Amino acid sequence: MAERLSVVRSRGYDVKMARLTGKVAVVTGAASGIGKATVDLFRSEGATVLGADVSQGADLTTDAGDEAQVKALVDQAVATHGGIDIFFANAGISGGLTTIRDQTADDWAEILRINLIGPFLAIKYAAPEIARRGGGSIVCTASVAGIRSGAGGAAYSASKAGVINLVQTAAQQLAGSGVRVNAICPGLIETGMTKDIYDLARATGREDRLGDLNPLRRGGQPIEIANAALFLASDESSYVNGAAIVVDGGLASSHPTTRKFELRML
């Protein structure tokens, strides 16, 4: 770790080594959005990355909620690259904003299968391989919707709350293994999952209202979540474990309030 974090002198300039040099990473949901941004960023930081998705555009076609396919993904990474150091369990689906009254048990089962069972499978199969390499990092995509209501449908929100608890539980059960497990909780990010929201806002001239509820007054971009994933994947976060890092422009910092009664600093 010290070698990878060292700063060396070269022709009078300080040059920091790529943060993931020599690491092998697996990323699910890798064909677009946050996953694709993370694959590109990890590679730029020196990692060998195997990207997986059910959609075209990734290295491998994998259903992140299917146990046999997740096991096969891990096995292929080990067979091809000698092991795994990082697993980013990012694949997920929204399920839309249908109310509890209108959702079915099948709707819930599918959302939970991808969003919650998927990260469980990633931890189950990747953790032993990461431990064999001397330790590393598992990162799971949760959401601010998993913290409190108002940021997603009921099934989606419940699945993401489950992810937050899952990483806490897994971090404890993997104590002493050197495997860290953390979650990222994105706010509104412009991805394929939120395309309908962005399209509607632009079509109705309300694009400036996107992200209006957070203090930064804007939505986020996939690279901003990828940067958080890079931190959690790298040795720079070596003392971060069982955490859920919120990346939402400040949305989750407050309960709903009427802005005209807020105290402002500026």
C-alpha cells in the first residue's frame, strides 16, 4: 500500500502513481451511466477491469441478480486475471414510481433480486477471492432513497435500504479478512435510469428545476459517483469500512422544509 501511495520525484515534479495500479476490478452495470464512468476511471487509474452488464457495451453479459452468472463472473475474473481486488456491485433497476397499492409481489421480487440479492451475491463470491489476494474492496451502489422516503418508489427504496444494512453486516462478518465493504448513496444522477425525468424536464422547459431540492441546486453526473467509487476502491480509503457515503449535493442533509423560513448564510 505504501508503495502505491508514495509520491516520487521525477525531473523536479511530484508524480503520484495511479491509484489502482496492479489491481483487478469487476464492475456490474458497466454498459452505461455510473458503471461505464467507473470502468473508464478505474482503467485510467491503472486497474485491469472486467465490466459486466445485461446490456450490450460491457465485456461480459451477466445478470447481476442470478447466482450462477455472478459466480461465473467471479470465476472468469480469477481464471483470466489471477484474482480480484475490487468488486463494484453497481447494477440496479428503478422499478418506476408506481405506488405500493399498484405494485405486485412480482414487481418487488424482481427489484429486490437485482438491487439487493445482486450485491449479496457479489459479496458472497467475491469476498473469498479478494481475501486470498490479501484484502481489498467491495463497493455497492445504494441510494439516498435507502435513507428516507421521497427519492424513489417503495420497492426501490426498500432495496437500497437493504443494501446499506447489507454492507454493514458484511463488514462485520468479514472482520479480519482484509476485505472492506462500503456503499455509495447517489442522489439524482443523469443516467439511463433517470432519462425519463430529465427528458420530461427538458421538454417542459423545467431543466433548471432538476436537483432543485438539494443545496447545490443541480443534478449529478456519473463521473461524480465514479470518483466516490474510486476512493472506496483505492487504498486511500483503507480505514473506511461498513460505511454508506452519500453523494447527493446535500439532499439528505435536511428533512423537507419550506425554504422561505430557512436561515441563510449568504
